[in-house]
Amino acid sequence: MHHILECIEAIQTYTYQGREDFLSNSLIQDAVLRRLQIMAESTQRLSDELKAQVPNVDWKALSGFRNILVHDYLGGISLNRVWNAIEKDLPILKQQVKLILQRFH
């Protein structure tokens, strides 16, 4: 879980200047996509029991997102979709990960 939180915080650091900076800077895009891939891969290694205790996180969608990042990188990644995930989904996931860490540590 700590690894997931680290990835989220790194992504938030990389994108602190906003959407336009993200969309125009391929270096930031590459860093964000790599961290998203690592984060999604990390969620796949969590036990089913742990995932079941946090039902408000769409673990299956995270796994699917990882598959898109890994297997469809040659043209199927929508940067606008990635930005929407950064803006809307990551803060929620971050909050849930922090709650899990507080509860189990």
C-alpha cells in the first residue's frame, strides 16, 4: 500500500502545474504513465481479502487501466482520459489508501 501511495503522490507532484502543462509536456506524460503503470501493477498484488475490505475502490478498473497502459501504448492512450483519472480518481484512491494504511498499521 505504501508503494501505491508513493506513486499517487509522485503523479500529483509531476502534474501540479495543471492540465495544459501535462498535455504539452511529453516528459511529464511519460513519468505519469510510468507511475500509473507501477501503481496499477501494485494493486494487482494486493490480496483479495484486503480488496474486499475496501469495496468503494474499483480494483478491477485499476487492473484494466494497467492493461491498457502496458498493452495499448502505441496509440490507444487518451491523454485527456488520463488527466481525468488524475484529477478525479487519484484523490479518491489516495484517500482510501491512507484509510487502509491507518486501519492496518
